[in-house]
Amino acid sequence: GGINSLVVLSGCITKSEHWKNISEDDWNMDINVNLNLSFFLARAAMKKMYQGGQIILVGTESAIHGGSPTSLAYGVAKRGIECLVQGLAREGSRNNILVNGIRLGFIRSGFHQRWQNKTEDDLTNRENLVLLKRAGEPEEAAAMMIYLLSGWSKFITGQMIPVTGGDWL
């Protein structure tokens, strides 16, 4: 009857255009998908975590650096994830609910192709900006999520853990 764990992997950029030109509807869509969805799912799950549990929300490394002019709403929403993680962790601790986030760097997940129309050359150029000179793999992000859901992470809450390959350093 209860919920043990919740992982929210939502993310999109409605339109990759400069913030000066983004419509109110597109701004709201990015905030809804990238922030509001995480909040309402986490809140609903916390009400059903009778024996404690874990919640993992996904942010982005670029948000802590101000995002970009063509993904500002996305960056604002993902920076809000950091606030959610800390605030919900404080509340959840009373009931042994651990709330953490993963701050992803450049992951080869299809996101950049789908939402930003990046070409293979664009992706290669972006990979070269990462200290490890490659994109992360979805499995590497999943491994961190599995760790946070395991019994090995019982003393971690309220943290945004970077999975970035040294991106943005």
C-alpha cells in the first residue's frame, strides 16, 4: 500500500530560442515539466512513504552556472530542483525519507538531439569541453541512482550529486 522509492527523470526544453523571444506558454511549459512535475510527484510520494523511503530528483550542472540564453527557463527550473531537494530533505527526515538529486553533466541520452537539434559534430564539440573528453552514458547516471536507492546511502540526504565527468570545472 505504500511507496518505497521515487525517481523523477523529467526534462525538456520546449523551444531552443533566446530568452528575449520565448513565449509565456513555452516558458510555463519548461517550468512545469522541469520543476513543477518533480514537486507534485515528490509530494504525492512522500504522503505514501509510510516506512521511510528515497526520492531522487534530476537537475543539471549547467543550471548552477546560469544556463544559457537559449535554455533559460530550463535552467531556472533545474536550479529550482536544488531548492526542492534541500527543502524536501528537511521535511522528509522526520519520517526517514531521504531526498537527493543528481546534477547531470553532458550525457549522451538523446536529450540534446531531441530538444536542441544538435548534430553529431555539435555533440563531438561539446564532448571536447568535458574534462574526460567524452559524454557520460545513461548507464553511468543510472548507477548513481541505484547507489542512492541502495542501503549503502542511508546517511545521504539533501544533496545534489554531480555526475559530470568534470564538466564545467
